Amino acid sequence: MNNNYLELKSYEMQVRGGLKYKIIPGLNYSFDAAYRFANTRRQHYIKENSNMAEAFRANGDATIAAGNIQLYKDPDFPNSLPVVVLPEGGFFNTNDNSLKNYYVRNSLEYDKRFGEDHWINLLGMMEIRYTDRQNSNFQGIAYQYENGDS
């Protein structure tokens, strides 16, 4: 377990608010807004002695080497045994995702009744939405944890 593990981190914040104002009788203004920020990070530590890293070095005999799909088989020499391409080290893989989002809406509503039979309702609205998504990945191959980084 100490040779192959994940670290997961997640942050999220959201703020919402609104305001309503009666300009004159029958005419109302409304403002609504929201902001959201989210960030997730996944770090996969696959150290040199993990079973995954060792699978890239498993070539104890011809039968094991021939059956190991993690070894390199040279297409120019189809009858030769596959060779190890990761003689030392492990892997360090990261995935970061972030999201920024905001929403703003302004509205103006006019509502008026004329006598008992007539009624008018007008609504005008303006809305803005924005979303920014970011994603980054890193694949550290042959990463040597014991040489200064843990």
C-alpha cells in the first residue's frame, strides 16, 4: 500500500445573492448573481517497488517475457524476446480540474391593473453566464522517488 496510492483533494466555494427594489408602484427591479469556484486534484504515486512498476520489468525467463505486454517487442525483429524499457523508477501521474462560473441577471417588471377587466404585465430581462473549465495532466514515467522527491 505504501508503494501505490492516490491522494485526492477537492475545493469548492459558491456564493449567491439577490436584490429586489420597488421603483414605483407596479415597477420592480430585481438583481440576482452567483459565483462558483471548484478545484480537484488527483495524484497517483506508483513507486519503484509497486506491482505496477515491477510489471514493466518482469522478464525472469523467456515464457514470462513473451507473455508480458508491458515489455517492448521490436517489430524489426519479430522472433526476439521483448525487452524492459523501464529498468528503474515508477510513475507519478497527476490530474487537475478547475471550474470558474458566474451568473448575473437583471430584470425589470411592470405590473398594472386597469379597472376590473384589464391587466398588463411586462417583463424585461438581461442575463449573463460565464464558465471557464481548465484541465491539466502530467504523466511522470520512470519517476525516481528515492532520489530526493517523496
